Amino acid sequence: MPPIGVFGGTFDPVHFGHLRLAEEMADALGLDRVLFIPAGQPPHRGAPRTAASHRLEMVRHAIAGNPRFVADACEVQRPHPSYTVDTLTALRAELGNAQPLWLLLGADAFLDLPSWHDWRRLFELANIAVAERIGARLMQSDAIMEPLKSEVLQRQPADGPATGPAGSVLLRAMPPLDISATAIRNILARHGSARYLLPDAVLDYIHTHQLYTST
Ligand code: ATP
């Protein structure tokens, strides 16, 4: 049963850092597809400035033409806060317990994990793949602290795609793309060019709908 990737984010807006992470993980883990799941109401950060419908539509534009990438509206459609643990529980119910799932995370999101709702259960529901910066080995750094460090150490470390449905952790070095949605929003707010930081189709959508230009 080919594994499926689950990639959540605010995607305000989606950019090449997100797309590259998903593409590299899809290759490394042999993912059949990657579900891009824009958060509706992120519980662990301030409200996104852009309506969820726009953020979902930008993801759709960004991934058009990539047969492995799928935009998933499940969190956007939920009326209550979208916890990742709820999303994975719903996916498990839909896909069954045997389906290998990989939750894809950037290093910053991973280090923040203990602040997420019911975070230890994430390891029961999915495998977790973390993109770490080349040279910055998370487990050997001071960046990872308890209780996350112990949780990862007691998990079976994965060094490749051949794993079970859940419970493994993969830390994968990836060439960093120093792009953030915050930086893109700032550039657009001062009417600068964000070209080559995100797909042209997303930029066209942003300009058509006049997103991010007023502060
Ligand atoms: P913001 O600047 O608004 O905080 P962001 O660019 O960090 O946004 P998010 O939607 O918050 O984007 O991130 C979704 C996921 O993508 C997280 O797991 C995050 O770690 C990861 N991510 C974001 N930017 C990059 C990047 N340049 N390279 C690799 N992973 C990234």
C-alpha cells in the first residue's frame, strides 16, 4: 500500500519552500500523493490575514499539473479550530489503519510540536518526516528540547520509506530555501516583486484578488 503524505500549513501564501519540501519528501518516501491541507483557523498562532477560501485556491493554483499533489479542503470546511490530530484521526477513519501516512513538517514546525493539541497522539496516527537543514542536525543540536527529544528517541528512526502505517520519525536533510510567507507578505505590502519566490500562477491570483497589498 503506497504511503500518503499529509502537509498542513497556513499557506498564506503557498510558496516554493512548501512545494520543494513536499516534492523532495514525495521522492524520498515514495509517496503516492501529498495532501496539501490549508488550515482553517490555526489554533497555535494568530489568525491568518487571508480568507481560507483564498489560501485554498492559491494552493490549487500552485499544485496544478503535479499529479502527486492534491489540495484538501477538510480543515477549511470545518467550523471549529483545525487541530492536526483531528485531521489525522479523520484521515485514519477514511483510509483505514493499514494505510501508511507521513506527516510532513519543516524544522520550525517540528520544534514547536509540543505546543500542539494532543501532540503525542500524532505519533500514533502517522509517521513524521521532518525537513532539517543540511549541517544542522536537529537531534545533535540544542534546538530540540525535552519532551520532544525523548519522544523522538523512543520512536523507531526511519532511514527510508519501508515503514509501517505510523510511529516512525524521519529527519531528512534538505537544501534550505530561505523563503517564508511572512517575507512574501511584506514584499507585497510595499508593492515589491515577489517573483521567483512562489509560482507565477499564485502571484497572478494574488494580483487579481488584490491580496496582501494593504497592511
Ligand atoms: P509564515 O511566514 O506566515 O509563518 P511559512 O512560510 O512558515 O509561513 P507555513 O504555512 O506556516 O509557512 O508552513 C507550513 C509548513 O511548511 C511548516 O511545516 C513549515 O515548517 C514549512 N515551511 C515553510 N517554509 C519553508 C521553507 N522555506 N522550507 C521548508 N519548509 C518550509
